[in-house]
Amino acid sequence: MEEGHHAMSNRLNRRSLIKGAAGTAVGAAALGVSKRSKAFAAPTVIQETGSQVKVVFWSAFGGKNGEVEQELIRRFNESQQDVVVEYQFQGTYEETAQKVIAALQARQAPDLAVLSEANWFRFYANNYLAAMDELIAAEELDTADYVESFLTEGQRQDQQWWMSFARSTPLFYYNKQMWAEAGLPDRGPETYTEFAEWGPKLVKKNGNDVSQWGFLHAPATDYISWYHQGTVWAFDGAYSDEEFNVRLAEPNSVKSGEWLRSTVDAGWATASQDRTTDFINGISASMMQSTGQLANLKANAPFEFGAAFLPSEVNPGCPTGGAGMGILSTSPAEKQQAAFKYIAFATSPEITTFWSQNTGYMPVRKSASESPEMQTFYETNPNFRTAVEQLATTKPQDPARRFVPAGDSIIGKGLEELTVNRAEVQPTFEKIKGTLEEEAKPILEQVEAIEG
Amino acid sequence: MDSLSMQDRRRLTRSVGYLAMALIVLVIGLPVWWMFSGSLKTSQEIYTFPPDWIPRNPRWSNFTDAWQSAPFGRFYFNSIVTTVLGSALEITNATLSAYALAYLRFPFKNVIFALLLAAMMIPSQVTVLPNYVFFGATVFDLIGESWVNTYQAIILPGASVAFGTFLMRQSFLGLPREVLDAAKVDGAGHLRTLWDIVLPMARPVLVTFGLISVVAKWNDYLWPLVITQTENMRTLTVGISSFYDLEGNTQWGLVMAATIFVIFPLLVVFVFAQRFIIEGLTAGATKG
Amino acid sequence: MVSTTGEGAVPSYGGRTGEQSSSRRTRTEARREGILFVLFMLPNAVLFGLFTYWPMIENVRLSTQRWDMISPIRLGIGLENYRYLLRDGTFHRVLLNTGYFTVAAVGFSLLLGLVVALLLNQPLRFRDGARAVVFAPTLLSGAAIGIVWSYIFDPRYGLLAQVLGWVGIGSPDWLNRPEWSMPAIIIVYVWKNLGFAAVIFLAGLQAIPRDLYDAAKVDGANPWWRFRSVTLPMLSPITFFLLVTSILNTFQAFDIIRVMTQGGPADATNTLIYYVYEQGFVALNAGRSAAASLVLFVLMMIVTLVQLRFTEDRVHYG
């Protein structure tokens, strides 16, 4: 009985998920229409009362990127009199999402939050995100100027729920000095096969101890499943299809896992808890890291490094990632409007340029990346350009990672079994598949409940 | 063996004893030394091998840099407020409960005592989520505002005390009954007895437990991590871990300096009060 | 638990005066004492009820539900969360890890603690100072100490790499290798906690009456035999106390793991308490977290009871 119910709702929900995906195109069109069709009076109300609206904003950028973001907020608060954004750093994307969830339980949720591409959906599925179309219209946002894929990723049911802000892709970073020492050309490997040939040349040993690795794998806690999303696509596999069928145990996907394991078996790569620090300190010749670490690396690496596309294999493969902002539906309308003013500000062409140059995150506005200022910047910082160029080959991640609760952690821990424990690939991937399928059920039911 | 005189043998074992003692002190102390020396190193010095045991050019600015990169002054204030108030409540509770359990008659007193002790087996980590919801939703429903991110929320769950009650009860029971009986004959009430006789006599345990309580509050991690939302409410332990967690390049010099911010006050307390802590604790354990 | 020696042996002050009084006075006095008892116990009891026992009951309820901590609906699913734990490979590993960690951490803390105590029990100068140094780490914040040790364990620039280098051993990549990460955590734990065991053992040693040793000497017992026949039996109540408190402590060791490894790599340091946290606050499975927390609670109960049972006949009440 219960089984049957699950099976049926499963099918229904798969369909509704597809509907959601298909709906994005319609949504974009609808946005264009709705843009000027609705008058929106509320912002004037704020001006009339003359009181400032306080927006509590929870964010996930620490270190250098956090400083840049605080600068954005300072500029915003100084630029106008109506809204004051109060900034609170909450930790990683995951920690921020956890804090928001806990705060919702405690009726203490912020008005605005940075939510990663893998986290916002959960809030949407529980009705905790405010729809943005009316706010977009009120602010007369030029949606056509937003990079389309970034915009549509935050749409469901013809509505905008989440606005891209700090979008990234993985990049392949390499230490040019070590590359030269190993006699390799000054570029990233074109294919994973080529990388496997290069890898051993990059290893240095002190007796039995490796003093320099060819490559370091991310840990599960630092999103190995995001980086491997690119690899699995490159091998013509996938985590899942758009209809939520998990495809991880299929032969091509397994090949990507075999490749991952082979790097460890062959002794030129290993897993590291903190590969960025290791890379900076010359312990590894290369790593995959987010574009959002470009500025940090530039500031801290005492050597010249290159940023390249992820390798290809059968296909090119590279996911988009990073975060956007969502407005919590628990906030009063007045605060929602005020929060959106900040979103509009933070994604304005001028601020986008500033944010992108100082962090490495990709510009979400076309006019920003095409601006003379940005073009000059790319001339002097070719690594920053790589990310933007790579964008053409990227796509949003498979639903299994983005929409399944803890999907990132489930896949990540499975991959860690390969990089850390050198487990057999097929059974490991079968196991991940089973878990993903089980964990997907609740969210599918929720989506059905909310989208019908 | 026989060729060694009794005195020689004694001297030998004694030297071996000193050697072993020095070794132990070294093993235990080295990590702390490493922390101090690391806090004075430049990034470059940190990443050299073999490492310098004594930083060549002590970089004191690590401390000021660390201090400025997070609001450590505020963290200190929060840690002090929550520790002082939390410990005061805990000590009061422990004293009152211990007195009641030791000297006052009540039906099923042993059951109550057992229930209290059983609470020691409930790890506080397990109660975090329901308590969080309590301070948010439940308190909100009751009084119209949430207590999440407030001092009272940080403090209250730690204000109940089982271990301290147990420790003090044992100590109260060990006090000479003649004195208590005499007080009773003199017509002293329970409050008087507690204040004038029991507490002064039990002072060592009181001090010990007070110190243990202060240490525990100061070091508490998970609960303040969860219940605080804004930087200006974070305590030192939470502050240091988010300082360390920041993505990117770990700057050990600054991080070590920051850990010293957390550890230093307790080391000072310990230097002055170690006798109380150690002897009080051992008395509690050996008599228990 | 630890109360076995207290309750029976020492009659309460209240009880004794009761015997001496006339029955009427006893009754009014008993009433007043009862009221006072309630007043004295009330704050503690209310706080315990609210923040310890009620959450525990709430956990029992949660453990029969599926709830992602965000959805307004908590779905009743009976024992499904427990069935999940039974078949979840991660949970099985977590149980093994917990056993490994507990046995090793408690074992080494007690063993080394005893060795240190025996040494500091010798008439050596500066031994009080040494005792203070050994005890000090017990007081330090686990979060801060975990960070310091992460630096010490750095396989290239860390203190330990240097020390191992002296004896010609290369440093393992402690926190990145599954086979070394648990030993690393255990080392930190033992470093931090052996001082507590040492200090308690030392107090126990000093409480052993000299004449017992003298008697053994007269019987011609050699030092080892004296240790076995006098020291160990006399230390048994203390060992029991330490065993219980240490096990309860290791079951709750959280901040070190959270700061140093986050349960990784590949779940190698994922213990029960971390799993409870991870399922609750990372994977957001409140129900599974609650179920696991009850498993932890039951384990702690069982350990305590088994120990009580096991040691009842053997412990020498000194």
C-alpha cells in the first residue's frame, strides 16, 4: 500500500519536476511581460513615512570575499536613505542554510539570505521563499541584461524565487613553475586521459614520502561532488537526468569513478582536507577550485599560477555553482521590498563589476562582463577571463545533487570512498544510487504538494 | 646488582624518576609551546622545515592582526557575561539541591537523586535541537518574542546541575554531624545552617566546583554555536572556530595567536587556583 | 552509579534527628522540611525538566517521525528511522568508530594516567609543578586545542613531523588518511585528558595506608607483587570512577572532532555523537538524529549498568 503510494507520487513528482524545468523558459518570457504591467506602490510608502527599513541579511562569504561583500553593503547603505542592510556572516553555504532552517523553527529568520544553488530549492519547496516577480517589476530590473542561465536557474512555476549573485564554476588551477619543471606545456590538460599521463611527472618524492603531489582531490565537506559533476559529464555519464532517474551506476558514470580512483592508485593524486592551503604552499601542482577563490589565490600564492578549463573527455563537462540570494517569505512585505532593493543593487552592472574583480565570481550581468572596465581587467588578469569563457560549456548541475536533501553530502561521501579508501567503483556508485533514490522521495512529495 | 650499594640504587632510581618526570612535562608542554611559538611566527617561518623552536624575529603583530580581524573584544565580553552568570546560577542550584538532598526529608528522595544523576547520562548535544526550538518558537508563542541569540538562551540550559549537586551532596554528608546537631539545638533554621555552618565548612568543594563550572562554561562550544546568530553575541570558542574555518589560506600565525586569546584566561586562573581545582576534584572522586 | 558508596553508608542528618524527636514535632518539622526541599530543588528541577528531560522525550517523539527541520509537516513513520540505522552502512561504521575511539581513548588515558600517577607518587622534588602541568590541558577549550593540534599534525611543517624526523620516521598525513585520522583524534584526546586520570589516581595512591605496604613487605612481597596485591585492589574504586566518567566523556567528545576532521576523511572519525550532530544539523534528518541520539543514550546506560554489575563484586570499597 505504502509502496504503491510512493511509486505513484514518485511518477507524478518527476513529471512536476520536469514541468518546473520546462517552465523556466516560459518563466523568462513571462518576466518580460510582467515587468511593467504591475504598478507597485509600496516603496513610496517607505519614503513617505521617512523611517528606514532594516533588512537582516545572512551571508556565507568569509575571509577576503567577506570583506568585499561588507564593502558592498557599506556602499548600499550609504547610497540611499530608505533601507539599512544589517550583515551577518554565518559560515559556509551549508552552515548558513542550516542556520536559516534552525532560525525558521525559532521564528528568527533573516529577511534575506545567501543560499547556494544546491540549497535554495529546499526553501522553495517548503514555501519559505518569497516570489520576486512583482519586486522585479517594481524595481524595473532589466532582466534581459542578466546572464540567462543564471537567471532561469532561480525560476520555478513562471516565477523568480532566487537571484544569482556569486556564481562560479570550477576551474583547473596549476602551478606554472611546477608545470615547467615537469616539462609540460603552459596550459591545463585537455582531457582526463592526458591529465593521467601528466600526473606522474608532477610527483616528487623524498624516499617514500611524497613532497609534491600532481593533484589534490577535494574532501566531501568541500564539495568534491561539485567538481566531479564536471568529470562525470566529461565521461558522458551523469548523476541523474532531469527526470530524477539516478544514472550514477551506468557504465559511463562508472568510468568517471574509475578515472578518479586511478589517480590515487597511480600515486600522483590524493585527498586533502585543505587543498587550497596545500596548493599555496607548493605541496600540490594542481587542484580544482571555484572561480570564487581566484582573488584569494592571487593575493596569497607566492608563485605564478594558471587557471584553465576543466579537462574534457568524451564531452566537455563543467557545472555552474556558487550562490544567489533569496528573500524569506516569513518577512513582512515591507522588508521583502527593502531586501530586493539590495539584490538589485548588488547585481547592478557597476557593483557586479566590482564584486567580480575582487572575488573572481562570474559577472551575472552581460553589460558588466562586456564593459570596457571589465575587458581591461581581463587583459591584465587572464585567469579571470577563463571562467567567463568557460561559461559557454557549463550547465546547471544534475537534480540529484541540487535538489535531493543532502545530495551533495551523499555523493561527496561516496566519492571520498574512492579517493580516500580506494573502494571498488561499481558497488560504491550502486550504493550512492540507492541512497539518493531513497532520500529523493520526501522532496518529490513536497514538490508535488507545492506545485500540484 | 649486588655491587651497587643501597644508596647508589636509590640515587639511580631517583635520577630515572626525574628523567621520566621531565619527559612527561615535556610531552605535555610541547604542544602549548608550539602554540606560543607559532603565534609569533611569520607565514614564511611557519612553512619552513625543520621548524624553528624559537621564532627568530618574534612577530608580535600577529596578536594585533588577529585581534582586529574579528571582534575579539566583544567575544571576550560575551564569554565573561555568560560564564559569570551561568556559573553563579549553577553554583546556587548545586548548593540548594545538595543541601536538600543531604539534609531534608522528603518522600522518594533517592528516586529524585537518581533522576538527577541519570541526567548526567544525557549528552547536552542531544538536547540542542529541541532546546533551540524552545527558545525560538515556544518562547515566541508565550511572550511574543524569540529568545534566540540572547544571553538568557545561552545561559539557562546550562544552569541546571547534576554533577555539582552530586559533588556537594557527598561533601555535605561528610561534614561532622555533631556540629549540625548542635546548630539545631541552638535553634538555627535550615537557611542559617546552610549559610553559617555548612557552606563555610564545605568551602573547598564549593571553590572547586565553582572553578570546574567556570571552565566548562568558558569552553562550551556547540550550544553557543547554535543559539547565537549575530557576531556580536558569539562567545570566544565560537568566534575562534569560525575564524579558523574561513575559507582560503590558513594563516597559522594569526590562528595560533587567536587560540591564545581563548586559552590564556584559563591558564591564568589555573596558575592561581590549580591547588583548589586538583585537590577539590580528587577529594570528590576519592570520597565518592 | 557513583552513589553506591554514599547512600547506604552515611545516614542522612535529617533521618537521624527524626529518630530523636517526638512524633508530633517530627510531623510539623517534616512538613516544613518538605516545603523547603521543594523550594530548594525547584529551580534545578524545573531547568532539568525543561532543558534535559523534555528534550529527551521530544527526541523519542522525533525518532518516530520524518522531518527535515524545515517542513511544517512532521510525518509519523513508526520505527522506520531505527530500521534505517540498522541497515545504514555509515551507521555501522560509526558504531565501530565509537567503540574504537572509546576503548583506545579511555584505555590510554587510564593507563598513562596511572603510570604518571605512580611516578608522581615518588618523593621527587617539583612533583606538584609536574602535576599541574599534566593536569592543565584538561581545562583548555577543545575547539582551541583542536586547532592547535591541526597545526601540530601538519605532515610537513608540524611539530610531530619534526619529532618523528628525529627518529627517522616520516610523518603520516594524519588528518587526510582514514587509518591515521582516528589515532590523531585519540592522541589529542589522551593528551588532553590523561592529566585528569593521573591526578585522581595520584590522590588514590596517596590515600593507601602505609601499613598495608609494610605488612606486604614483611611477608616478603617484591615491588611488583606489592603493586598487584596492595596498590591495584586499593585503587579499584577509583579506577571504577575513572572508567565511568571517562567513557561518558568520550561518548560526548565533539568539539575536537568537529574542529579537526568533521568526521572525515570518509567517515573515519565519525563517532556516534558526531553522527547525531551530522544527521541533525548537516543532513537535516531530525528523526534519524533523534533515533541515533537515543541509541547513544541507551549505550551510555548499558555501559553504566554493566560496569556496575561487573564491578560490584570486585570493587574494593576503601
